Amino acid sequence: MKVYDRNLSGASAAEAGRTQEAQQPNRSEQARAGSSRTGSEDRVELSGTLTRLSQALSAFGTSRASRVQALAAQYQSGNYSPDSLATSQGMVSEALSAGLK
């Protein structure tokens, strides 16, 4: 977005914006000092869905890590025997679905 300010003299709008930002104290410093700004400020609110998604991804990462750790232990002890039929079916299925994209 471009902002045109007729009151600017000699400085570009981008330079003036940077100058104004440098002169304004940090918002957290303002809150601590008890000062408040008038006017509207941008605000972002994230929904509960994002929180649930984050929790699900975290749980998935934890369960996946424990599964990999269990497989590594089986492999190191010599007890790991992969299902070759399921592996081949998964590879073919993935290759076919990739070709359709």
C-alpha cells in the first residue's frame, strides 16, 4: 500500500515511516508505562481450531517419534521383520496417486 502525505518535505514516504517508527516507543513499553494510544490498531485473533490443530500436530509428532524409536529398537535387536506385501502395495498406491496429480 502506498501512502501519500502532502506534509512530507524532501523525505520519501518510506523514509518518513521508518523515522516515525524509530521515534515511537515499543508497544510493550507503552503498556508498562501506562500510556495508551488513541485510534485503531491491527489485531489478530486465532481461532480455537488453530489451537486444536497445533495440539494434534504435537501429538502426532510425539506418537511418530515413539513409533520410530520402537522400530529402531526392534531393528537393532534383530526382531524387525517388515511386511513386504504391505510395503509394495503402499509404494504402488503412492506411485499411482502421484501420477494422477
